[in-house]
Amino acid sequence: MPEIGGETAPGFERVREAFAANLAGGQEIGAAVGVYLHGEKVVDLWGGVADPGTGRRWERDTLAVVFSTTKGVTAACAHLLAQRGELDLDAPVAEYWPEFAANGKERIPVRWLLTHQAGLPVIDRPITPAQALTWEPMVTALAAQRPVWEPGTAHGYHAHTYGWLVGEVVRRVSGRSVGAFLAEEIAAPLGLDLWIGLPESEQHRVARIVVPPPAPGGQAAIDLDSVPEPAREMIAAFTDPASLSMRAMSVVTPMLNHDDPAEQRAEFPATNGICTARALARCYAALIGEVDGHRILTPETLAAATALQVSGKDEILRTPVRIATGLGLPMPGLFWHSPTAFGFGGYGGSLGFADPATGLAFGYVMNHIQEGVPDARAAGLLAAVQQAIKAHA
């Protein structure tokens, strides 16, 4: 039996069993899972290896890069400003960021940045990692960029640009970077180990990302005729380096490496959130209710934030999605689907979500990147959580 740290509330022991099975079965290298129910912590587990190179164990305070799971946290910052009356989501972006009006973007509302409708998933001028680290070159390029579709007529995953677009609006409105706003207005009151822009003092706690070697022949070896019809268009898009899909995934060239301490200290509000599973679950718990006397969004703000905005085929992902204002809504059949659930998952498997109807808030982080959706590791953990809740009822 793998050595596992942490605790479960009475009745939730089966979650520990599922977590242990993931580790014992070789699906994990290191990972953690946190669960809150009606504002109370019921699962807080961790185990495995944080850094295979050194043998460093995954401890209670080990941090993980959560990639696009970051987007939900960035959205929460924007909604908190809207709740305070400082940001109007339906006002033009240019009202807060005048330079953004260039190239026909003067009427794009802030909301369309959050719903991936702005037509800005790519940047025509090359951006290097060094430029991306300093923030200004990226937002300057986005302000000058011409949309690749008429804004509001389509939606497509702004995989990287989302963070700079929403983050710059937060910066213009609050006078603080999105990372500073998160740290001061959300993380500090709730005591969260959650950052966009990690302090150097916390660097030693971060787990090393482990990416499996590419399959022989890579993407070029995929026989599209053998791919099931529903997935064929998506696979074709992601095997064509010139496609809009691939351009959206590589707006920084060469690609970013979030194992790099310099990138972890910078702010990429779409992809480089760093946290514990406990903090991720606690953050989502505070979005749907009170946690130790603190709540991030009012019920009215939360209802507006999680209302469906767009659905259907995504121009980048080439598959159907459902999108609220900056928050993902799971498709029917996905393991965390509920008519009232919202959240965001990240590259490799991380996931943060909440379901106001049941009071459930869930956070899962890991360092072993696995391709494909859905992630069987998180699915197994959530199934155990749901079984425990059902038995508890």
C-alpha cells in the first residue's frame, strides 16, 4: 500500500482507497486531492513523489502547476471586481484599456474575453518566452491584433491569450496585476496556497512536471482514417502545424516550459496557477458558500457568472463545449457533469470545480501529465467522493 498523507472525514475512507489505487497502479507519480462539502473539509490527501529526479516526496505543502485550471481562478478575480461595481462585464474592453480598440475591436465587451468570443486566440507577431515573462509585450501585441473571426459570431478556446486579455482588464481596473489581486483579495482572506506568480520563497515546494515521451512518429504518425468520425476533425486540426488550433496553442515560440522557475514566478493567468489541491477545493468552496466566515461571490453574482453563455463546436478545440462567463460547464457524460456544476480542468489532468446544488467543491492536482479526456484518475476519485456522499445522505 503506498504511503499516503492526510485525512478523510468519517464515511469518506473509500476516497483514500481510490487515491491509493491510482498510486499503486502506476497512474500517478505524485498527486493530491481535496474535497469540501458545504464549506467543511472532508478529504485532504497527498502522496507519491514530487520530484523523480531527487526522490523528494509529495508532502502536505507540495505545490503543483495546474495549467488551464488557472482560468477559473482568473475568472473569479474578474467577477469579484464586477460584484463590487468596479467592472462592467458588458462595457467595451476599450473603456478600461483604450489601446485595445485598434483594428476594429472598439465594441468588444469584456464578457467576450471571458467567453472566448473575442476572436483573439492567436497573435500574428511572434512572441518569445522572454517577452511573455515581462507582460507588456504580450498585451501590446493583443491590443494591436486583428480578430481572426468577427467578434461575437463564434467562440474558440483562447488557450493562452485568455490570461493576458482578462488579466490586463483586471490590472487596468484594480491597479494591481491579477496575481497581486488574487493574493490580496482571495488567497489571503481564505489562507490559500494559491498563486498566479509564485513568490521565490515558495519555489522549493513545487512538484516537477513529468511529461511522458512522445509516441513513435508523433502526431504525424496518426492515421486519420482510423480515427472515429466524431474526433477526426479535432485530430486533423491538432496534427496540422498551420491550423488555427495549433497556432492558438503556440502563441509563444518556442513553447513555454512551466517547470522553469522564471515562468513560475511570472504571471500567465491562463496557465501557470500554482497551488495545493486543498487550496483549489477551498477556493471553489468559497465561491459557492461560506468557508470559515468568508465567501468570494454572492449567490446573485455566482448565478450570473455560471449561466450558460455559448455552446456548440469550438473553433479551436473543434469539439462541442459549454461556456459560462469565464467558467467551464461540463458536457453531459463528462465525469464531473451536473446541471449546476462549473469549474475548469487543466492540461495533464488537474481539475477544480464546484456544484452549488450539492455543496461539493473538488480540487485535484498532480505532476504526471496524461493526455486525453477524461482523466481516469480524477474520475475515480470523484466517483468515490460521490459514493461517500450518497452513503452519507
